[in-house]
Amino acid sequence: MKNIRFPRRAVLLGGLAAFLSGCASKFRSYGGPEVTRVRLYKGQRLLVLDGADRVLQTYPVGLGFAPEGHKQFEGDGRTPEGAYVVDKRNPDSTYHLSVGISYPNEADIAFAEAQGLSPGGDIFIHGGPRPGIDPTDVRDWTAGCIAVTDRQIEDIYAMVKDGTPIHIFA
């Protein structure tokens, strides 16, 4: 029986490839302090993850294509303002991963309905943009969502749990 020999370089590169493929998952784990609140400062384009006694992380963000003012109607391109909660997550998001915000609340719905319009919905913190499809040279490109990089949404997805309050300021 003949021994098969593999070149050392092939074995090392194969092992490295196998190791790195295990690191490529978009689902990260987080074992740090609990995120107790999320704050978004629209004017500063800054997302803040708070712990019980300190800021845990900050991220620059992009907003809706018409970011000034509170979201009132479907299609207005604004990002909501006010107090909401993280209420869902989408591991199969078109924008890598996404964490949902409880917009619209009762007041948002009542205002829009009084105008005979829909308040819209499906507001998320998500990754992206999708290269070649969405603008990559525009900061505020979403339909009202909060955009971060794919790597940043991986961290946020792992750190922020459903039920976490989110306060969105002008």
C-alpha cells in the first residue's frame, strides 16, 4: 500500500480555510453586560447602546431618505421619533440581519388615520446597503429604517434583546 503525502502548504491552507469558514457566521454571541436601552440621535446620526451603568457601544447610522421630522405616513422617508421597543428580529433580512422597532404606536396610527393615510411600518435597524442595488454613496438611503454596516448589525443583533426600550430623538 502506498502512502499519500500532502504538501505542508496545502495542509496549512486547508486548515486555515476550515477555521475561517467557521468564523464567517453572521450570528455572533455576546456575553457582556445587558443592553438596557437603545438611544438614537437622528441629528448626530448616532446609535447608542446603554448598559445599566455605562454606554456599551456607539455606531454611526444612516436614516430614511427624508430624515428630518417624525415619521407620519407610509412612504414619507422619515425615521420615527419617540419611545418604542425592540419587538422582533429577522435573521433572513434582505439587509443581512435586522432588529425591529415597534413603530407605529397607537398615537402614530391615530394621527395617520385622522389624515386618511397609513402610518407605514416595518421599521428596523439593519445592515446594508446591498451593493449594486441600493445607493452606496448616500448616507440616508432607507425608507425610514436605521442603517448600519453588516458587521455592526451582527453585534447589535447579538447584544439587543426583544423588549429593550429604544428612544429616538430628533
